[in-house]
Amino acid sequence: MIILLRHIILPVLLIIFITPVSVFSKKADTIDELIAMYDITPCAECHEDKHAEWKHAEWKTSTMGNSVIDPRVLRGWRTFIKLELDQEETLSRKDLTICLNCHVPHIKDASEKLILQIADLVIISVEHSDSSKREAAKKELSKLNLNCLGCHNLKATGFNTQPKPGVIYVPNDINTDAHEEAGYETIKSEFMKTSDFCAQCHHCPPEVPWESCPTLYTTYIEDFIGKGRKETCQECHMMGEEKSHKFLGPENSDFLKSAITLTLDARPTRYIDTYEGKMFPALALKINLTNNAGHTIPHG
């Protein structure tokens, strides 16, 4: 009887171990509980170039790897929250997840209480008079930055679809042994190679008319694909076959230079002030600016 029970209990324990907590109904009431549901420690152990705590780690130092604590994001959220409070006096889960669904896709498993706590931390991180409290709030919020499972699970199958729990979705055929050892199934997703994959966060849901929601993806379709180009977002921002997780953007000066061609012709001249009857030295400038990027610049 004892031997029989051991054979029954072990598979059950394994199932519990490899199944993400998100499949259960309980919502996280703290940031630490939410992060535990989407623990990426096994990912970081193998993909050190993406996650290691060192200067040149790709994802760790990228803009998307700092999707919550980027100063522009925090200031933007602070303004959005305060404007909503001015209009409604109270905030709902729906109000706050407008932004959080992309910046923190695992927010779907947070309780309403936790979402309101996050809103409070955002306000504190931007405008509290005590710098130590601002930094403490920012440090707590940094735990929420977009991680591996945000892209390789939660957003890997497209708008209005439900990814399978316990699965790592990948764009190409890979050796899946490491994923299996960590308790994950691996599924190839061709969708992850498309610009529609990026559109999930850089565009509105498909049911929203484009004219009502002009976005980065809108300009990509209208001004790039519509004019005969074929490159995807990933071909530029992930450096093609290199599959860089730096997700290069305007913060990288060399990448920005490749996106814009600027020519400047300057010649000395003179400016005559007819009212004062005076002549001043001046420059006549001719500037040609060409956008080589796949979308409008600047945009987001």
C-alpha cells in the first residue's frame, strides 16, 4: 500500500510544481506573490547574457526590461492616474490596467487591492518629497518589469487568445531539453516572428479603428508596408538573425543614426534689420532630413 501511494503522490506533486500559479483562481495581493507566479529564475540561470546583473546584459538593461521604472513611464503613469482621479475621484481596476496590461502583462493575476497599491507606489516614486521614499517605491516597482514570460508566454499567441500555462513559446526550432528540465513545454510560434506580435503593445486591439487610435504600428503599416517595404519590427530592433534582446531604440546613438539621414549645407551671409538700419552676420542653412525607419519618428 505504501509503495502504491508513493507512485500516486509523486506525479501529482510534479504537476503542481510545473504548473504556473496563474492557472489557479487566487489573485496575488502583494508584488512578491505576483512575481512568484511568474518566476523567471530558471530562465536567468541559462540565459545569462539577457539577465545577469552586469552592465551589458541585453534584456536587463533594455528599455523593455525596464518597462515599469523607466522615468518617462513613471511620469506618464503619474499624470494618467491623477487625471483619472480628477475626473472620477476613484480608480478602478479597468482604469489602471489600460497601461499595465502591456507594461506588466502578468497584472491579470493581481488583485484589485494590489493594483491600487501599485498606483500608490507610482505616485510616491515620482513626487514624494523624501528622496529615500521615492527610491524605495521605485525599487519595489522594479520587480514588476516585463520579463521572459511576458513575451514567451502571455503575449506569444496574439490578441484575444489564451496561451497554454506552463509553455515557453519560441519563434524558431530549438533544443528543448533545458525547458523540459525546468518543467516547461516548448511550442514553436510563427506569430512571434511577425510585426503583429509587437503590435499587441504598440497598437490598439484589432477592434479599435485605426483612425481612432493612431499608433507606432499604424505608421509602420501606412508609411512603410504600404509603400512596398517588407521588414518586420524584429529585423531592425532585434538585429535580424542576431536576435538581440537589447531591443535597440533611440537611446542607442548608433541605431538612431541609422534611422535618420541628415545633410546640412551652411554658408555665411548677412542679415539686414531694415527697421534699425543695421547689418548682422548670419548663416544660411539648408537642411535635408530623411527618415529611414519603419515608422514615424518620434513615436512610442
